[in-house]
Amino acid sequence: MNSSIHSKMINIGNSRGIRIPRTIIEQIGLTENVELVVEGNKLIVQSVSNTRTGWQEQFAKMAKKHDDSLLDGMTSTQWDEEEWTW
């Protein structure tokens, strides 16, 4: 649903801000942390997405298929042999 609401900019210290009505916050599910995206002359305010959502389940599926092993074998370099200490 597209809607338009007019609002005024307000001073917040050295910055400027807008008040977002509660109905809009609830409608789009904004959370405490938001991401601001500029596209052309538009400012998009959206909840910060958790980029790792679903990773736990995906890793579990990989482990079931035994598809979670290293692709390359362990190799050491001259630096590993001569310089590295535990």
C-alpha cells in the first residue's frame, strides 16, 4: 500500500530529523536500528536486515550431506615453518 504523509524537518542538535508516525512504524515493521539508503532523490528508511538469517539451518543441512569440509587441503608456507610460533 502506497501512502503519502507530509512532515516537517526538526532540529536535533547539529542534525535534522523527521518524526515517523507510529502507524507507519508498525505497518512496515521498523525496528530500533534502521538502514538509510539514498536512491536518486529518495531517502529509503528500512529495518536493518540480519545478513546471517538462516545460516544456522543451512550449515546443518550441509553437515547432513557431508558438504562442510574444506575445499583445499592444509598447506604451509616457508613463513609458517620458520617464523610462526605458538
